Amino acid sequence: MSKINLYDIGLSARYAQEAAIYGGNFYLARVSAQHNDKGRHTTTNRQLLVLPEGGVVIDTPGMRELQILDADLSKSFYDIEKLAEKCYFRDCRHESEPKCAVRKAIEDGILAAGRFENYKKLQREMVFEERKSTMTAAQAQKQKMIDMMGTLDRYKQVQKFNRKNKGGR
């Protein structure tokens, strides 16, 4: 039986077809929480499913962390890289710049907005991992606290409060 966790509702029709081809059962995972982008476990089996058209689906409930090591997004997101070459500005971030070929492709329905969001998310993760690998332990701890508190200003306020009230417990 094929059991698949789906986190992207947009993909459910395709994987439903794949599951039908394999004649297996089909399970949907609960939608991830919007505030922290974490899903909920609904299956306990691990499985690798090879799709007839190429590619694989990996069902790994309980997986805590996946990291990208030395990733080259240009291979997985070749279409976005090619579109980016057509942007008017070479340093285009594809957010609000004029004459952005990537944004135009999304508006015209040539590029799926979800695919572009996945691309940006992987880019942010790669920058984070690079920054993390070059930080000292103290810098990493400070950055972790800033990430938890939301802003550097909030972190500084808490530090100031803690110094001021250190002796008065």
C-alpha cells in the first residue's frame, strides 16, 4: 500500500492520481500551522515511493530536520534562474523591482507562485546555514535570541532590563 503525507494542498491532485495508479491508500497530513510552518504527524510508516513519471516521494513521519548541504538551486529551479537572467536589474530580488521577469511570469501564470516561494525559502535557508557556520558560539547564541524575540531592538530591551534588575530578585 502507498501511504503519502501531503503538506502542499496544490499537489494533492497529482499525488492522488499517482496513488490511484499504484492502487494504494492515500493519507493527507493535517495542514501546517501558519505561525510556525510546522505540520502534525498523522502516519507512522516510513516509505519511499518511486513515481512512474520520475522522481520520488519520501514519507518520513517524525523527521526532525533536513538540511541542504552545498545546494545548487540552479539545478532544481532552472526555470526561475533562466527567468531571472531576463530581469532588467542584475541584482533584482524579484519583490517589487520594475521590469522583473520573474514577477511577470508569476502574474502571467507561467510560473507558479508557490514554486517561487519555495525557491525563496530555500535561498533564505542557505543564507542562514552559511551565516550559522561562520558564527562563533556567542554570536550564534545572540542570533538565536534575536530570532526568538523578533528584532534586535527587543533583544536589547531585554538585555537592558536583565542588567538593571540583576540583583533584585
